[in-house]
Amino acid sequence: NLLSLKYKIQSLDWVHNVITILDIPLLDNSEAPLQERLKNFVTLKDDKVDKKRGFEEILNSPVFRNFVISEDGNTTGIIVYLKQDNGLKNLEGSSKKIIEEYKDTLKKKNHQNIIEIREVIKTYSKDTKIFLGGIPMIADDMMSFIKNDIIVFGIGVLLFIIATLWFVFKKIIWIIVPISSCLFSVIIMTGILGLLGWKVTVISSNFIALMLILTMAMNIHMSTRFLQLKESNPTKDIPELIFLTVNKMFWPILYTVLTTIIAFLSLIFSEIKPIIDFGWMMTLGLLTSLIITFTLLPTLISFVPQENISLNKYKESFFITFFSKISKNNHKIIFLITGIIIVLSLIGINRLEVENSFINYFSKKTEIYKGMKLIDEKLGGTTPLEIILKFPKKEKDEDDEFDDWEDDNDQDEEKYWFTKDKIDRISSVHNYLDSLPQVGKVLSFASIIEVAKTLNNNKPLGTLEMGVLYSKIPESIKTEIIDPYISLKDNEARISLRIIDSQENLRRNDLINKINYDLKNKIGLDEKEFKLAGVLILFNNLLQSLFKSQILTLGLVMMGIFLMFLILFKNIKLSLIGVVPNFIAAFFILGIIGLLGIPLDMMTITIAAITIGIAVDNSIHYIYRFKEEFKNLNNYDETLSLCHSTVGKAILNTSITIVFGFSILVLSNFIPTIYFGIFTGIAMLLAMISVLTLLPSLILLIRPFGK
């Protein structure tokens, strides 16, 4: 079966080579001299081979155990090498458009390849469990997740918005008008992205859902205000009412959009390209929505039949009445709860961490998760880490056996490269790394030496023997097993290891720091004599930069929004009152994430900044309306009641739309997207409660409009 599967995969025109357990050279399968066994090695697929002895050799091999076969002998890995594509290399110097088009072709080709190999695997899956893994499969599946998420989120949010509009207005026409405006914004924005050639990533895959949510919030505020003005001014005609609505809503909506733009623009300082692109994408999207809200929406409203322009008479909202009473009569309770929230937020923020497993980014039902989990548990770990050891240029032992050979040719130079000092150094680093519980499979030249020792009746090879043996090894074995771990030309050795990514309590940064420290202080290496590289370092650097970007983006958002409030309200007290409820909501959500022990990632890192940017819209609408009504009523309690029953309803409706809109993201296969949806939704809910309780309480207490 395994041989048949190997040949089937190898027959695919894009496959270069397939290595299975049946291709591993067996060097301990006869009693012939070692050099002869090396020259004429056999494999498990050869007819005359002792299969049982061969299988035991592979199972106990320091090189292949936990690499191509699990310790229990029940799981094996098949490595598929793809044919090299030189297309991009040949396009060097070509225009960006041609290169991007070629990359798109490669992605489509890769997608087709994955479909082909899955078809092959399917026919062999009756008798055994087969999992597909590797970068091409993960890249392709991620693309499928993104496409699926865009469709699911877009349709899900759209359906929920329709339900919300029906609940708010109870008229079909008032569903059609705002929905048309929203869809038009999304279509224009998608067209702009296509024209600019911006690629959608996992992080920006929810931009359509976000645009629908944010455009709908603007449209609900505009439509509600239009209907309220019609009710209070029944004699005015429609064009007058539209002009009045636009006049009254222009500044609050402009400022809400600008504050949200500040939040998204802050992401461009994060140093992580997908997050930067997401920031620019949403900025452009919000500007598009703003223009559509003040051009297309009023035009559509002008076509609404006269008999449909009336505010739906529904019962006084229980929640609005409840929040209004609490704000007036329970200042102490509100401030006490706020104090507790601040304390809990500080405790939670103090516990925030960025440790994260790539494997935990995916739902357990996905093939990515299943494949990575199997490799992690059975085949020596998933995340690669490389240690490069650099040796001094002319290293000599006191009793160097090769002193007389210095002027000989390169082949002799190969022989005397294998000094005791070098071998001991490679072995000591290898054994140290192997002793770490977070480390799975370790491979280095020390593994090869261990095999050679076993084949030499458990006697260690001398440096001369090692040099001679190296020169006699067939090129096929040398290329596959030795060349990846030593470079005679560069005087370097490479130790390749894999981290068990699914291990609980894995702390990547601590592990990297420990290895760096121990190689210097325990093994005695100089800083110039080793270097850590590989995917683990890249992934860890990305996670560590998230903390820095979180502090920077939050700081910029808070400063930017406070300045916007100062410009809008020209009052320091009012500006502070306006930002406090939203900052508390954002910090509290970070606190909850910290208290629950959920690590920050590329998605959750943006929650606090986006929460402040979107939630502050409610504060602007509330304060702007309070200021407007207070001029007429000149009474804080009466103004509060009026604001809760008018703009308060719009805030409640838009917030519920936003909360449930974000909750659609739980349908994703990508765990960070699910967390982003859940926690942004919770943050928006907290911000709404805060704006309808804490904000009015602070206004009543501080009285920023005078006595």
C-alpha cells in the first residue's frame, strides 16, 4: 500500500520526489564490511532485505526515530518534494503587476495540486488514517478560510442588519433604504481594493463585515434623526427635513468617523504588514461610507413615499428607562462599579501575554490542526529552530593528526576537518538541546556519528576514520543525511530541532532566552560562535513586537481622540467626560483577556484601539445631543431623560447591531478571528452601558455646561 501510494504521488507532474520509510538506507542489514554496506546499501523495498531487522534499525535510529517514524512504530511520515519553479526568478526586474499576476497563477496551481493530492490520499484512506500537512497545504487552506469568512461574515451581518432595521423601524422601506446605502459602500470599497491591487489577508478578511456594521450605525443615526425631526416638524416638506437632518447630523457623524479613522490609522504603527494594510483598508472604507451616508442616503430618503415617513410608535424601551433612572439616582453605585472595573482591568492587563501556538489558531476539526497535532505528538514537533555553530577559521588540536597535510588538496582538507574539538562541541550542544522538555526531534552531525558508532560495534570513530569515511560515503547519502548538517566550506555545523508547539505552558521567548544563556554559560560558547534562526525566531519576534505595538497604538488612539474631543466641544471637562467611559471599556476588555489567560495575537491586539474608535461614536452623539437640548431646556435631569429617549435609543440600536454583527465572526475556522468577534462585541456592549450610565452620571456630577 505504501509503495503504491508513493508511486501514485510521484506520478503527479508537479512532484519532484517522494521519500517514505521504504527509501531509507539500511546500513545494518548484513554482516558485510561497512564500506561495502555504504556503497551498496539496501532499503525496505528491496526483495532480499531482512524486513524485520530493517524496520528495527529505522525504529531505533537516532536520525529517523521521531522523524519519519513514531516511537511506537504506528505512524510514519511521507515527504513530498515539489518541483522547483524558477518563474519568479526569471521575472526579476519585471513590473510589479506581472510579478503579482504570476504569484496569483502559482496560488491557483498550488490549490489545484492540493486538490489532486487529496484525491490520491482519499483512495488509500479506507485502511489507514492519512493527514496532509506542510506549508503549501496550510497556505491553501488559509486562502479557503479567508474566502469562506468573507462570504459567511458578509451574508451573516447583512441578515442581522435586516432584522435590526425591522425591529427599529417596522417598515420594509426603512430596511431597503439603509441596506442599499450599505451595500453601495461595500461594492465601491471592494472595487477600490481591486483597482489598487490590495490583497485581503486573514486579518483584513472581516473588512466587509466591519464596513457593513459601521455604515449601518451611521445610517441608523441619520434615519432615526430624520424621522424624529419629521415628528416634531410636521409642517415642513421632505427636502427641508432632509436638509435639516444633514445639517444637524453632519458634525457628529463626521467626528465619529474621524475618531474611528484615528483608531484604525493607529494600526499603521504596528510594524506588522497585514495589520498596517488593515488600518489603511478600513480608513479608506470609512471615508467611502461617510461620503455615501451624506449623498446617496439622503437621495434615497427623498424617494420614500410620504405615508411611510413616520416614527414607529413602540413602547418605551425598558433598557433606556432603566439606564436613565440609574444615571439620575445611583451615582455612588455607578462609581463603585467603575472603581471595581478599573482595579480588575489593571490586574488583568498585568497578566497579559503574547505567548501563542500557531496550532491553536485553528479549529480542532480542521485538517491543519489534525495534521500539526499528529506531527507534534508522533513525529518530533512542528516549529523549526536552527542553531548554527561557527568554528574558528584555523582550528588545531594540540595533538592534531593532520599537521603534515596542510598543503594537500581539498579532498584531504575534508578529511582533517573532523577534529575532536568540533565533534565534541556539536555533540554537547546536541545533547543539551535534546534534554529540554519543550524540544522534540534534534538532528545534527552528532546523530550521524551515533549511527556510525552503532555500525562500528559501538566503538567511537577516531577523527581520521571519520574523515576517511566521509570521503567514501556515496553522494546520494551525503546529500540527504550529512550535507544539511555540516558545511566544510563555511566551517559551520547546523543543529536542526523542532519545538512541540501543542505543549501546554510553552513559553517561546523564555525558551529562546534560556538556550542563548545556556549556550554561553553552560556550554561555554562565545556569542560569535553560534546563531539561532528559523521559524520559531520569526514567530517569536512577531509576537514580541505585538506588545510594543499595543502600547503605541493605544497611546496614539487615546491622544488623537482626546484632541478630537477638544476641537469638537472646546471644553476640557467635557472632553475628559467623553473619553473616560470608552477608555474604561477598552481597558476592561484587555483586563478580561488577561484574567482569562488568553494570549494576545495579531487579531486580538487590535481590539482595544478599535473598541475606543468605534465606542467613542456613542459618546459624541450623546454629548452633542445633550449640548443641543440643554440650550432649550436648561435643566440637567430633563435633558438627560430627553437624550436617553431620543439619541439613547439610536445608541442602543446601533450598539446591538454592532455587538451581534461582531458575533457573526464566531463562525470562522480561524481562532483569533473568533476571539476578535467575541471580545470586540463584549467591549462594544460595555461601552454602550458605560455611555448610557457613567457618562450621564459624570455630566450630572461635573455639570460641564454651567449650573
